[in-house]
Amino acid sequence: MSEGDPFKNPFRWFFHISLLFLFGMVALSLAFQLLGQIWPWLLLVGLIVGGVVAGVAIWRARRQPW
């Protein structure tokens, strides 16, 4: 069997899939932890941006009645 093709050896293929799954779970866990720390700030920024957009839309609607 050639050493360059990991799909020919089922054990090597399973090992690679297992490593991908492990690193994916670690990355997902870190992402959730980071999101848990910053979600109030993201919500605050979203509310401020939404308020500014709504304010500009109301201001433009009152400025141009037709």
C-alpha cells in the first residue's frame, strides 16, 4: 500500500476522521466559551445599531412625507 494515500488504509482513515472530530469539538467548545463571554456586548452593539437605523429611517420618512 502506498503511504501517500490515507484512504487505502482503513485504520489511518479512521484515525484521521477521529482527529478531525476531536479538533472540531475542541474548536466548538472554545467558540461557545468565547461567545458566552461576549454575547452581552454583541447584544448591546446590535441594539445601538438597530436604534440608529430606526432613527435614521424615521427621520428620513418625516423629512420626505411623499
